Amino acid sequence: MKQTIRIAAGQGFWGDLPEAPVRQVEEGPIDYLMLDYLAEVTMSIMQKQKARDPKAGYARDFVPLMKQILPACVERDIRVTANAGGVNVGGCAAAVRDVARELGLSGRMKIGIVTGDDILDRVDDFLARGIELRNMDTGEPLVMVRDRIQSANAYLGAAPIVAALNEGARVVITGRATDTGLTLAPMIHEFGWALDDWDKLAAGTIAGHIIECGAQCSGGNCQFEWQNIPDLANVGFPIAEASADGTFIITKHDGTGGRVNVPSVKEQLVYEMGDPCEYITPDCVADFTTIQLADDGKDRVRVFSIKGRPATDSLKVSISYSAGYKAVGTLVYAWPNAYDKAKAADKILRARLERLGLRLDQMLTEFVGVNATHGPLAGEPSADLAEVQLRVGVRGSDRQAIEKFTKEIAPLILTGPPAVTGFAGGRPKVEEIVAYWPALIPKREITAQVKTIEV
Amino acid sequence: MLVKLTKLAHARSGDKGDTANVGLIALRHEYYPIIVREVTADRVKRHFKGICKGEVERFELPNLGALNFLLHESLGGGGTLSLMTDAQGKTFSTAMLRMEMEISDDEARSLGLI
């Protein structure tokens, strides 16, 4: 048994630095590469892609990435855990198998496939049996949006990924698995942790939480002494160096930019935190108030003393549903009196929309440069502002009303206050809103399936 | 003397639906008791007047020298429903750091703030 393993994060979200996972493989020693591709509403985009093309519905970027790094992974015994499978895990695995064959890796690696998260076809059955899938934030029952659901997935934890690793998978591809599970699973597999060793599971979960947003724990978006963080152009993505005893070190490859120190790790620990005593995953409940941090040399932070509690008997479900349309229009007003001009333009726009009688659920005006981020806390702006961007957003269920709004922005240039520009992007686009519906489901309803295929 | 929170803490914020979370981290160990005393849930609710329309919850993490705040009903519906530039509450962190608090000169001196 290995005493320590190095698990590298390669993506903080789908669309993060494309070269990051490649550099994690090439620029230093790692044992595992963890890739998180799924944001809350990504699944609905993938469902739509699959509806158009039965072979689609997964993170396509994953396949060329595998083509690039698989030879090195096989050569140097690096394994990959990724929730790249979206709503077509089998299709994703088949595409990876094809590139592995092209690379001459037949007979040299297996691909693990984890499914069972997709419950879109079972929603009516759940509702009929009194499983209401109420919205965790609002308490509303799912029937309110039943006819508009686009995707529904339960979050799977580490256990099925461990099973695939135990069967010898070089690459494990999942659908909706938690990002923390992608990091925890290699630890359970390598160290033989029991699935009720709550302290260790909590430690691996917290390691996952720290590295799941990529460079956000290694110098990116870091407020602490941000001016002095070296070479972000060359930022190193994080690595969790985990030990069998449940302690771990957060670090990054030598020679990369950014910084790992106690403040950078603290900032990531509190990111998107709820009740710190109750960080709930499918695997355990982790207690963030037990975490201890210590500097362990340059770009190394030791994390230890973590306590956990038994997992709950529910899984979180992520449901996406169609929730109308929105559009955002912007114009830029220049000195002098830029803010006054932007306010005057907003007034004119609102009067015109009123006259058109558009049915809108919501309309929001922001003045970028004045109040778009800090609202009234920003105080009154200087009269001498160089420019202000007027930003108007509208939302509603009537697509035509939103379309009409988009035609009212450009005319302000010739029919409103002067010294206006910033319309190079053309008419605002109408966007369909896919909203997120978080719910809970009893664990007994969900069975993960694991299989491995030979390349 | 009046001390701006940015002298005492750094922060990171994010979202969960229509709720913004702000994690506030003491810049030095000895500042933590000050932020625990001064940055109460009520104070934060008043600070975010006109922005946070719901409750403010506060949690303490003495092990990290940090406080976590949940600002409910703050993100214009949250997620993809929100029309806000900052629909994910990413800049609530520095909005929090605008807070000012009255600290006695003696205490400020003992903390090395003057």
C-alpha cells in the first residue's frame, strides 16, 4: 500500500484553462488527475445535445484531452477520475475507448463507467409514490414545474468510483458525481479506508472541496496580498498529497506560478460554505470547524485533525427546468455627467417599454462603474467619472416581449442622451433560462451501476 | 477610532441559490475576537440594507479565525434566474469589507492598528 498519493485537480469548472490538466500530468509527479466538468445547469445543456444527437450529451473536450494525456497516464501509472460523462456516460466512454485504441493502448487499460445518477425517466414514478422532490431552497413541490423539467440527476458519491478503481480502471467516467467524491475515491481505493471511517472520509471530502475549484486555492481569485502573488500567468493548479492517516498537504508543482499558503487555503475553505458543522455529501458529513491548517514549507499547507459524522440517508438531486427567457442590454455613456446620462437613458427606455405594454416578470437596471457590484454600499459616484455603462436586464415567460425589449436598446444611441457608445456587439440575445431545482431523495431509491470495459 | 473591516480581515464569497455566503477571515489571529464581537448578524443585515432582503445567519470557525455569513434573498432570484451582474455573489466579499467599526484607541493600539 502506498503511504501517500498525489491527486491533482485539472479543471475548476467546464471551460477552465484548457492546458491545466495537461500541465498537471507533465510538470511533476502525480498519481491521480481529478476533473470536474459539471456545473449546476450543465446537465440540461447536455440533455438538449443528446436529444439532437444520441451520441452527444457529455463533455466533448474530455475526449481530445484524453488523447493528449493517455499515453503518459499509462506510462507513468496516473489514473483519471472525471464526471465528464454528463447524461451519456456510455457515449463518452466509447469515445475515450476509440481514442485509446488509436493510440495503440488496446489491452493496456480499462475504462470505468459509473451510471445510475440519471433519474429523468423516473420522476413521475417518484411523484406518484409521494416522493415530492421539494425545492430545498423554497420548499415548493416539484409538480409546480413538472412539465418543464429538462434533466434530473442524483449526486453520486465516492463509493461507485472506488468500485471502478478496484476493478482496475485507468480512467473512471461518471455522470453527476460530486466533485468531492472524485478526490475522495482514490484515497479510499489506495488506503483501504472503510466506508464508515467518518473522520477519514471527511478529510478526503475536505481535500476535494479545497481543490475542486482549481487554482482558486493556489493564488487565483485570492484577496490575501493579491498584488504579491507571483506569476499568475503560469498559475499552478492544486495537488492534494494525501496520507493513509487522513491528513493531507495542499501543494502545486514546482516551477509554477500562484501561491499555496494558509490564507489561500482558508479562502477556498469558506467558499460556498453553508453551516460549517454540516458539510453534507453522499459519503459523510464533514465538520469544517475541526480543520487545522499549518504551513509546511513553500507552497505547502498541511491539513489535519478533521472530524466527520455518518452520512445522511438522502442524496441531493439536481433538477433543471425551463423558466422563461431573459436578455441584457448595455450602452456606455462618457464624461461629462456620464452617470446622469445613463440614468436619463434608463428613464427613457422604461417609458418606451411602458408604452409598448410588455409583459415582463422582472426588470433590473445597473450602472456599471457606479453600483453594479456593491449597490448602495458604493455610495455616490464622483461627478467626474470617465464613463458609466448602463446595463438593463429583463426576464419573463413571454419570449416575444423579451424580443421586443432587445430592439429598444440600439435606438437609444440616436434618440437619447449624448456621448454614447458601446454597441459593437449588436442587438442583445434572448436567452432561454434553465433554472436549477435542488431536492433530496431517499438513498434507497438510487443504485449506482459500475462497469469496466477493456480498450 | 473608526476602523475599516478591510484592515482586519480578508474574505471570499459565493452563492447557493438566492443566498450569498461571505466567509470572513481574520488577517491576524488577534483580530478574530474583534470581528466576532463587532461583525454580528444584525450588523451585517444593516450593512447590506437594500441588498439582502432576507435573514442573515452567522457561523463561527475559531479554528480558521473565520466567520461565515449566509445572506438570504440577496441575489435577485439566484443562479440563471438572476439579472444581476453579480448573480453568484462573488463580490459580496469586498462589499462586506467596506464595513466600519468603532474601536477604542487603547484596543487599536494593543492590536497594532495605530
